[in-house]
Amino acid sequence: MLARRFYSCSVAVNLRLFNVALWNNFSTGSFDKLRSAYVKCIKVFFGYTKFYSVIAMLTELGLHKFDSLIDKCRND
């Protein structure tokens, strides 16, 4: 829904929208599913193909890896 609604917004606006999510405590299985969803949502939201490198994509967008993001949120 967000990808369709904010398709014409700039990358900066989309990054801001994407970063407003707050992460809570989850079980290990839930974290694995959430990690996959995190990557898949970024790829869909910013128009990357499913075969595009996750590291390259995160670097281009200036986003944190999922684990780094969770650690950062836990420490705040």
C-alpha cells in the first residue's frame, strides 16, 4: 500500500517514511520473518529486483542492516 501511495515521492521522503517504524521484542522465528519482510519491503518500496544485492541496496539508500537497526532501537 505504501509503495503505491508514495510512489512519486523522493527517496528522502520514502526513507523517512520507512524509518518511522518502531521495533519491539520478538521470538527468534518472528525475527527471521521480520528480517525477510524488512528486506522485501525495501526492495518493493524502492523498486529493486528480488535478485539485487541486499548489501548494495542498503548502502545506496543509507539504511542499516536489520540487526544493526534492532540493536540501535534497543539501546535508545
